[in-house]
Amino acid sequence: MRAFSNVTGLVVPLDRANIDTDQIIPKQYLKSIHRTGFGDNLFDGWRYLDEGAPGMTPNERVINHEFVLNLPRYQGANILLARDNFGCGSSREHAVWALMEFGFDVVIAPSFADIFYGNCFKNGLVPVTLPRETVDALFQLALGPRNLVITVDLPTQTVSADNGSVLHFEFDPVRKEKILQGLDDIGLTLAVRERIEAFENRHYAAMPWLPGAREVQQ
């Protein structure tokens, strides 16, 4: 998993609440067991006007030029601004994969669905929760005549806008450390591999009749 410390980027405002994971990445594109290949179909039902199929590229599709992610001013945005309950619906981890492959490093919203929120930390996507009124103010800026560029700094847990405002956000300290180090659950376990192996050796040395004892001691 990639590590994250801070990022400065363009904000794209997706002004909809209760965006579910089927809207983020529709079910017909979930046939792959790999973590790549989903970015082209992010928000598929909104980005395109035709019905796509797995394997089709954006060049083969009819683009919805009125959808916010397709507007020229927001091209290259890597920070997604959304409304309440982002990522609700089914538990598909593909939703996080699609957002990251499209180019998003951070999603800012007043609230997230629990399973989606947890999946972010398994992959390195940073979910930032801010009060609803603060998100409203960011939407006004992002939808205004000037593009909104912000810096999200995880060590200080701040969002700094280019108008000089600095916002603080809460973040679980354990999850924060995992993202800063680029460790998912498996990586966090492997970080103490020597201690685990030492425990196993002591355990099987005391009870050599247990299955697997000989293999561990060798």
C-alpha cells in the first residue's frame, strides 16, 4: 500500500449525497480479481451517456459533457469533495480501487459509510471528515469562478485552502500511522514478524507434540 503524508491538488465538487458503491463502480465491471482496470468506469452511469461493457475504453464511449468530472476546468483533480454518507451500499472494495486509479488521493465529505471508510485504510485512500457547514463552504468555493486548490496534510490533520483558511480534521491515530507508513493490515502484521516467529518457536518448544511444531522449529 502506498504511503501518504500530504498532497496539494485541485478539488472537484460532486454535489450529491448518499452516493453508493454501485454508482461509484457499477456491478457489471466487477469481474476482475485484480485491483486495476476500474478507473475508466468510475461513476460510469454519470460520466457516459451510453451503456458500456467491460473492456471498453473512454474513447469508445459517449461522454456526458455536463457531468462535473468531465468538465474541462476540473481535469486533473485529485481531491474529491462530496456530500453526506459517501460510499454507502454494498461493501465492494473496488469502489476505492476505482477512485484511486482515476487519480483521487483524498475524498472529503461530512460523513462516510462505515465499510467504505474502512476500505479506504486498506488501500491508502484518505477519507477526510469535515462538518457539514464547512463542506458547504468548500462547495461554494469549488463551484465558484476560481478553481479551488487545497493542501491536505495528514501529520498535522489540516486542510489548507489557497484563500488562506486552515481547517482541522479528526483522524484515528492508529489508522493515521498506518497510512503514513503505507501499511495495510497485512503489512502491519509483517512489521512484527520476528516477534510472531519468536512466540511460535517458544510455543512449540514447550509443546512439541502439536501439529506443525517440527516445521516451525526447523
